[in-house]
Amino acid sequence: MCIRDSSCSGEEFEVTHGSMLGLNKDYYIALGLKYKGFYEFPFKKFYWAMSGSYTFEPLPLQSGQNKKEVNDRDSLFLGEPEKVLIEVKGSEVAEEQGETEPPAEPKAEENKDESPETPAVPEATEEPKAEPKNFTELDRLSYVVMAIENDTHVVPQGAFKLIPKHELRRSLAFKGLNREDLGKLKKYYHFRNVQSGDKKELLETTQSVFRENIFDPIADDEPKGAWSLQVNSSETLGIVKSLLWPGYVAYSVSGTKLFGGAYFGDGLKNKDLAFML
């Protein structure tokens, strides 16, 4: 695997973070995590590649202006990252303006009396506005990946800890969930910045250091029943599946440090889940 990003040094990579199935080609997703220097939660950076190629590039960030259009779109991905999904008319105007030459700067007049003691005051200039940009399938991919990451990415209780500097680290004391806890949904948590009020209050205190339950539990997710939890017959493996994002699966092996998760799906959210439960 090759990653084209000079800023990814020091990142811990989850290479098999998942894939997005497309009609023509598939997208592969990798996740980089930076723990040191980030308060309370590591920095997440996503990378993408196409099927048939293992060269990963940074996934573009989104401003949120096309969030509604992405949520309303129920079509499958094509596997064509440059395909325009939403054309912005303003981009044509911006291109025309970019082709015109900028006005020439006025020349200083000769023999003009200027006081050497009076400094020249620069004229106020307006901040450049962001150029309108067409919304492509790659932009949609970025939106969907972020949404899936926020709603899923499950870790077992105790796998991470908060050190006195309020930076997150993997817990060396974590030995895995015991057999009794494998089948308890409240023992699995979202690996993300906390969103519930009580967890935010906890992080503001010194009591959060080295605690096992600093994240939001998936058992509190709405609608109730959005998660499926199964334990194998030998009671050594717990498997968590998302019904909101079909294709996401997390696992935890009892008595070991082994746990993980990945998404392999079509990128479509189950919007009717609340009516199916």
C-alpha cells in the first residue's frame, strides 16, 4: 500500500478500514490516527484509493454546504470520482474572471511631493472568496465516509485510556472483554469525540483519567435496536453489526487484545430503520 501524503508521519493506520462498492469500480478507505499532541481525542485523517490501485490519497474535506443533497441521494456509487453530481453555475463565472488579466497597478507619479515622515498606508483589500466548485462523486464519498465513521466505529470498553495530559492512548492493561461482557451491548463504545452531555462533563474533570467508560456507549443510540450483537457458541467472540449502516461489522475476542471493525457496503443508509424495529 502506498500513501501519497507527506504529513502522515507519526500516524497509526487502520489499513482495512473498509470499502465502498461501486457499479464500475470500488473505493477503498484507510484511516490514519495521530494521538500525540491532540487534546482528549486523536486526529483522524482518511485516505482513499480505487480498486485495482493501492495508491491512497487524502480524502477531501467538506464544508457541509451540500449535506442535504447527499442525505437525499439514494443512488449507488459509480466508481467515477470525477463525475459531477451537482454543477455549480457560479464556477463558470469564476473561470471567466480567472482568465481575464488583473488590472495593472498604478504607476507612481514623478515629481510628486511626498512627506518622508508620513508612511504609506496600504489600501484595505477584501478577503478572497472561495471559488465555487462542482460537487463530484469523490466529494459525496467523503461525506458518506464521515457519516459512517461518526455513527459506527465501535471499540470494546477499556481498550483506550486518557492520560494525565488529556491525550488518548491504547491501554496496555486491556486484556479483552470477559465472556460475560461479550454479549452486553453497554460494553461497546463509539470511537469518536464524545457527544453526550454527561460524557463531556466527565472529560472536564480529573476523574476521566484512566477510566474505561469515557466514550459514548452504543447502547444509548437512537433508534433503540440499531445494533445487533451476537456471541459465538464457544463464547469467545463478540460480533457487533450496524443496522443503520448495513455492512459495518465490529468484533472483540474474549481474553485477548484483539478487536476491530470495518465497513464493506454500498454507502446507503437504512433510513427506514425506525419503522422496521
